Amino acid sequence: MKPDQTRRRILRVPPLVRLPFRQLSIARLLRGGRLSDGGRLPRYAGIFAIGAACIWAPIYGYLTTAPLRYTSGFSLILPGSGASASVNLDSIGQASSYANSPFASSSVSPTETYKRLLAAERIVAAAASSLSMRSRDFGQPRVELVDQTSLIHVSIAGGAPEDAQARGEALLASFFAEIEALRTDEAQMRETSAGTAIAEYRNSVLATREEISRLQRENGLISTVQYESLVAETDTLAQRVRDMGVQLEEKTSAVRALETSLGLNPRLAAAALRLHADIEFAALVKEMSERAAELSQARSRYGENHPEVLSARDGHEAARIEALRRAMTLTGLTSDDLAALDLSHVGSRAALLSDLVTFEAQRAGLAAEHRALTARLDAAETRRVELIEPAARLEDLQRDFAVAEAVFASAMARTQTTKTDLYASYPLVQVLEDPSLPTEPTSPKRKLAVAAGIAATFFLLVGLFLGWIRRPLIDRLLAPGADATVLMAAE
């Protein structure tokens, strides 16, 4: 049996099996009417009017009552390079500081840090205060990060193009002021934290210097170089004393040999040379020699008691006494010393006497110098022994002072170089795009609202059209069930 015939048979069901009027109204409401039934048109028109009013009334109210909003945007960029500083300190070393690139660490993102900072309440409050408005009236900026770049795009809305631009500039100025404040606070905190260590280094340097000064005052030892010079001088003196001792022994041996040869000591030899260099004494010696010759001739002729012998003896004695008197006057020697002195002419012994006097003078000079050097050597040896422990202590203190001074100087230099490292924690950020001056409002979005209303109206029409044609669709879906109902009624 064809479907059309089945549909006609269903419509010709006997009156006994027809549904009541209430059930027919519900079924008609659910299944709809015929496509050609024009009586349904007013209902659909009313539903469309109500739906269109529900769609367009809010849109119209939004477009007519919402204030105009303009959005100004600006962009920031973070350079990716690091920063370094180096200072060379003479005789101490080198102090350097280096700040890594802000993107060197994968655990910290400077763009995320700046994103949160741009939207921070104190930044917004400072920007609003600069424009003499409240924070809630200023609005919240919208911060966006551009993927795979170091760009930060910020947008802020205002009631007018100039207002939006002014808010962007105020927000930018507040952001940079806060960045500078954070960097300054970080530098101050670093300097404060380093101040304790630097104070300890300074106290260590001062304490070591005071200990060195005390040791220098007590021992008169200025530096270890002075002690080394003292040791070298002592060794040199010891060598000179040894060499001079050898020379002194040589001169002493020469003097002793001449004394033995001449039978005179150096004093008498010097007196003999002086006497025979005197003209008057030489005349007296010559006179004494002549008188001695006469006495010898008289003795050879006469006896001891002969008047000529006695006369010659008296003359010789008078000459001898006069020569001794003159010798005592010239030399200051006593008669006993002159008794051992040969008052006769020195003759060829003059050179030996001169050598004896010269060697004795040299020996005496060497002996005096040897005694002086020996005294100096003894004093130097005593001083060296006394300064052994102070010199060792001074060397340790000077080493400690050098280390403490180097540490203190490097700490000071490191503190100064870190002041130039302003971008360690808060990297350098630059303005890539200044706050723009918008030409068109961004809110309300009229085109978007109208497009949404048109789309909603279209969907409403589609829904009404589907409701108009729902009966044929339902009949097509219920066609197999309709055949089963006809067969049950025929039975």
C-alpha cells in the first residue's frame, strides 16, 4: 500500500476512534498545521514581532545609552643583551660585575614581571593621581604579551581620544617612575647589606694597622725590609771585621819583626827619627861624637886619671848631657827611655825606622778601625737577635694587612661597580610605540551590535520557518508507525 493511500485511510477513521477536541488541539499544537493553512500566519507574525522586539530593544538601548570609549595603546620592548662593568685597581686586582641577559633564565620571565607591574594597583593609582582622578574612574589597563618576542602591548580606554592618550602617557610615566624606584630601592638595600661587611673589613684593616704601629713604636722596626737590610749589614760587617783582622795580624807581624831587628819599639824609633831630623840635636850629636873621639885618643895615650883624659871625659859628658836635654825637650821621653835610645847618627837605619813607624801607625789605625767595626758588629748582632721575633710578627701583620686591605678595597670596588648595574633585577625596557591618539571609538561597537541583531533575527526567522513546516517533517518521521496503526484498526 502506498503512503498516500495510507494517509487517506488514516484520515477516514470511523468516528468511534477519533480523539476528543482537547487532544486534537494539543496534537495540532505539537504537529502544526498544513503548509497551505493561512490561518496560522497571524500567530507566527506575532511571535516574530515579540522575538524581534526582544532582540532589538536591548541593542537599541545599548547603542543609545552606552558612553563612547576610545582606546589608546603603546608598546614596550625589552632589549635582550646583558650589561657588564669592570674596574682595574692598581696593585690590588680587578673588580667586575656582569648582568646576564633578562631572557637567559627559563624560570623567570621579565615580560611577565612587567605585565604584572603594569597592571599593579599602585601603578594605576599613581597614574590616576597624576590626572587628578580616582583609580576606579581611571580604568584597568589591558596588557598583552606578543608570543616569541620581547614586546609588551598595553591599551587603556578613555572617554575622549585625548583622554585616552593622556591616560596612556600617565600610565607609562607611572610605570617608569616605579621601575626607577624599584631599582633605587634595590641598590640601597644592596648597599645597606654590604655596609656591614664593609664595616667589618674596615675595622679589620684598622686593627691590623694599629697593631703594626704599636710593634713599630716598641721596636723601631718599620718594615721587614729594614730587618733584611740589618741582616745584610751585619753580614757585611762580619766579613769586614774578618778581613781587617787578617790585615791587622799582618801589620802586627811586620812591626814585631822590625822591633826585633832594630831593638827599638815604634815610639823610640819615632823619637830617633825626630831627634836626628832636628839641626840643633844633630850638632849636639856631632859635638858629642867629636868629644868621644878625643876621649878615645886620650885614653889611648894616657891613663884614666891623666888630665887630658879627664878633660876629654868632661867634655864628652857635657856634650852627652846637652844632647839628652835636647832629646828630652824634643821627644818628651824620660832619661830611662833615652838610655835605650842610640843617640848616634841613624845612618842607613833611617829607612827601617821609618818603616817601623809607618807600619806601627797603620797597625794602630787598623786596630782602632777593627775595634770600632767589632763594636758595630756586636751591636748589630745584638739588634738582629732582638728583632728576630718582632720581624717575624711584623711580616705576619703586614701580610694580614695586605690581605685585609685587598679584601676591603675589592669590596668597596665591587660595591661601586654594582651601582652601575642598574638592570640586574629589572631589565632595561624601552618605549617602542608611544601612546596613540585614537580616531574612532572602540566602545560601543555599533557594527558588531547591528550584526549580532541581524544574525539573531535571521535565526528567529529560521526557527519560525522550521515551526511552519514541522508537520510534514513529523509525518515523514512517523510514516512507519502510521502503517502499523492502520493495520491494527483494520483488524
